[in-house]
Amino acid sequence: MSIFSRSMRVTAIGIALAFGSLAVAQSEEGKSVFPDASRIAAVGGSITEIVYALGEEGKLVARDSTSTYPESALKLPDVGYMRALSPEGVLSVNPSGILALAGSGPKEAIDVLKKASVTYIEVPETYDHQGILDKVRIVGHTLGADDKAATLAKSIDADLKAAEDLTANVAERKRVLFILSMEGGKILAAGDHTAANGIIKLAGGVNAMEGVNGYKQLTDEAALTAKPDMILMMDSAGALATADADVFSNPALATTPAGKAKKLIRMDGSYLLGFGPRTASAVRDLAAALYGDQIKG
Amino acid sequence: MVDSVAGSVGNMERRASAGDRSARAKFAIVLLAVLLGVTVLLSLASGASDASALAVVRDGLFPSMSDGSALSERDRIIVYDIRLPRVVLGVLIGSALAVSGAVMQGLFRNPLADPGLVGVSAGAGLGAIVVIVLGGTVLGPLLAILGIYTLPLAAFAGALATTLVLYRVATRRGQTSIATMLLAGIALGAMAGAFSGIMVYLADDRQLRDLTFWGLGSLAGATWTKIAAAGPIIALALIASPFLARGLNALALGEAAAHHLGIPVQWFKNVAIVSVAAATGASVAVSGGIGFVGIVVPHLLRLIIGPDNRYLLPASALLGASMLLLADAISRTIVAPAELPLGIITAAGGGPFFLWILLRKRGLLDL
């Protein structure tokens, strides 16, 4: 009988997917290269994506449940959700090292893993252009693939720049409201320092919730004053999905510019918020959805 | 209350005529102790990895018998630092939940009293949430003084306050009304939920994640530190419980009767309330909300060994520990190498059982 309702449990995964942490670089014990990189467990969707993009997937023996891309990664054993790792589960795949995105845990599990002399390296995450490049370089470095990482980072850099340039000349910036969940009619929206805020900025939009820190529940009045031109949500399957009609019938959202014009974009969560190799493409998609014909390409 | 009184009176009649069930109860307790021993070994031996607990123990105790297949350091860590603390915590929490359920049912003379159902767990949860969210700021000094005990003590305080209010509201002239108790429990649970909601709103992202996973109810993340924090409080409550048995039996006859039997009623009730709150609070603090153990275990045992608390309380402790260990073993292995939250398993098993009790005893629970 927890004070948390079941629905809250179900949303937990979705919520936590969107919360990256404001990464504090944790190069613990100064380790930045795996002494033995032959059997690596990748924890965090973008980490796994980068390892595949580097062509180093042969070193992976396991992934976490947020690592769902590329599809071939799904064949690896799943050691559970990145923030609720089970130490014995991770040890059971007998990894030589764990490459984890900042915010993985819980702390108790990480402590035991370190004690079991598994090299644990945490990769910091920031939600901007530079953050993605840094991530790629760090992941490459840990696996002893600095050259490949430099090449990949360079191409991602160019790709991202091109995607950002699409909206460089747009005169009127669209205001975007990212809604994480609408459980029970309560709108949980993204403020500053969130992955959603980062991607909105990269796509040339303005976060309608600017000035609010983190993910916060939105009051009806705040939704009105946010004046979003566009609502952005994650794809969610099955019973959890909030139907478009439900979004627009929300009294607070209905009267906003986005609500009147019925402007709602849905994108895959790990694609939109992952800050990895696919981010440039996500930026392009989002920019196209926001500005349509106003941008070239 | 009808249930326990009827049971107890029935028990006395039987004792006078058809013989009592104490022989059967003693036998059941021995069986349950054996069962617990087996589940402990089973839990130590099972897990996502193939680390063999037997080999680790054998090599530890009789180094000479080692078959040379050099046990890896990793296996030792899996057994001693992952499985063993988890088993110890499981035993502590399983018995604490089951015993506090049994004591509360006796105290309220009400088969539906369960810390989870009547808001006591929610109160404990509120105490814990306040510490998690405000621990870094407003409550910093408190944290500095109490250290690792802050969380269990705060949960204990929350549980104690809820139990006291519940008792005051639901009991009039020594009679506890089932309807009032359940309704008061709902109100208290809602209030605790509301305050918890405020705390959740104040929480930052990291704290929010802590709260969410803590709320799922799990023995994952069992460490010796957590056992050191919650263990003494739970142990104290468990040690106190055998001394409550006689009083609870007397109380089943009504407060006046208990008084005439020489029970210092008011003092006794206070001790019982404090021990329930301590056991529930400390359990919730380390493992989140794990439902249904407190209601399923004592009910199952009453069906088998009768309502005599002298046997019911120790039997509940043993069976509660075994059940939680089994549920945890399932949670650790069913989706290995990942893990299913324990709360889901106890609720999935306990919910249907609870409905079955309701169907079986429908007449007794009429409000």
C-alpha cells in the first residue's frame, strides 16, 4: 500500500526517461579507459547508440531497458532500468566494465558493482550541441576508440550545425510546450535544464515554460500564460497514451494558440530526448514540424 | 471485533470441551521455523547469477575441502554483499509486517486492521518523504545528529502519529467501530498523501527519482548500513511482541474484562501502538510500501492454528519472513537479469487472497 498510486508507478519509467541529470562529471578513481573492454554493459539509451555508431558493438554483453535503438541492441540481455539496476543481475552477465550514463543507479547497486572490481565509468550528459560531441568522445575514449570517436563527433557536429542552421533565419520563434504526462488531467511540463528544453532550443523554438526549473506540474493558468504555439509529447503506446482529443479538450490547453490550432507533435522518447547520434535528425524533424515551409530542406 | 471475540470465546469453549489447538499450534510453529530455514537457504542459493552460495559457505568454513575450482571474488561478493544482506532484511521486514498486522488486528479487535490498509504505512511514508526531500536543507541539523537513523525514526514518528489519531477517532468507550476505523484510515491516508504530494512538488529531480523508486516497495538496495539503521528498531518491536500476546488475548474479551483479568489496559495499549508504529515505520523507511503481508499472514494462520496470540504472533513472524523471502526470490529471478519490484508481487498474490477472505467471511465484515 504505497502512497504512490499505480498510475504513478507506470509513469515512473516515462518520467525518469526524460529526466537526465545535470551531469557532474564523475570520473571516479580517475578511470577513463576500461582496462579490459572486452565485455561491456551499456547503461543508457544514448550510450548504447553511440557504441553502435562507433562500430564497437562487439564489445557489448548487455544493455539496460532504455537502450532500444538500434534494433539489434534488443538482442542483448536487458539488465533492467538504468536507475534501478540490480547488482546481481548486472554481475550475472559477467561484464568486465560498465559504461553508464550519468544518473544511473541506485547508488547501493553501483557501490557493490565497484566492490566486485567491475570498472564503472559514468558518462556526463548536458543537453546541448557540445554535450553530444563530448559524450561521443568520452564513450570512444573509454573503449580505446579515440580515432573513430573523433570522426563520428566531427560528422555529428556538421550534421547538427546544418540542422540548427535550418531555423537560423526564422523571424518568428514558435513557443513549444513539452508535456511529459497528463495523468489524471495533471499536466507535467518541461522547464529549464531538461532534455526537452535542450531539443526545443536546438530546433529553433522557445520553451514555453522558460524560467521554470525541471519538470513541474502545470497549473491551468500557467498553461494559459505560457501561450504555446505547439505542444510536444512523447509517443506512448497502449493504454498509457493520452489521446490527442484528450489533450485538446483539457480546458487550460484548449484556449492556448496550440489548442485552438490543434497543433500537437509526438515523437519517440529516446529519439527526441536521447542526445545521441540521432539528435540532428530529431532536430530536423522537430524544426520541420514547427516551421514547415519557412525553412529550407 | 465480532470475529476475534467470537474466535476467542470459541477457543475457550473448545479448550474446555473438545480440547484446544495449542498442540497443533506448537507443531505449526516448528514447521514454520523449518520452512523459514529452507527459504533462507533457497534465497541465498538463487539469483540472477550462477554464484553458488553453497560453495562460498563451504570454502569459508572448511577451506581444506575446497575443490580447487577457485571461487571467484565476484561470487563471494554476490553472496555476502548482495544476497545475504537482502535475506537478512527480508526476514526482518517480513516478520515486522506480519507481526504488526497481527498486533494491530488484536488491538483494534478487528480483522481488517492492517498498517497498509488503515493509513499507518502512508503516515510512515510521509515521515520518510519529509526526510528525503528536506534532509539536505531544513532538516540538515537533525540529519547530522541522528545520522542513518533519521529516516527510520522519521517514518516511525509518522506511523506513531497516524496510529494514535486512528485509535482516538475509531475507538469509543473501548469499542472500535470497523466502519469508523476504515473511514478514518482512508481520511488519514488521504491527508498523508496530500502532504506527501506537497513534498513531491518541492523535490528536485534527483529526489523525485529516489521517491519514485522508494515508493515501489522493494528489498533491492539492501545493505548492511540499512540493516544497521532499521534492524534495531524492528528487533525491539519483535522482542516486545511475545509480551503483548496475553494482553491481546484478554483484550479480545473487551476492555473491561481485560481490566478484570489484571491487564493494565491503557498502558498495554500504548505499548502495542508504539511497537506497531516502530515495526511499520522502520520497515517502510528501508523498503517502501510492501502491501498485504500484514493482512494475509495472520489471517491464514488464524484459519490453521486459531486466534490465540501466544502462538499467532511468533507464527506470524516466521511465516511473514518466509513469504517475503519467497516473493523476493521471485522478484529477483523472474525477469533476470532485470528485477521486478517486490510490491507488485505481494500485491498480485495478496489481493486475490484478501478477496477470498472477504468472500469467506462476508457476514462478519458487514459495516
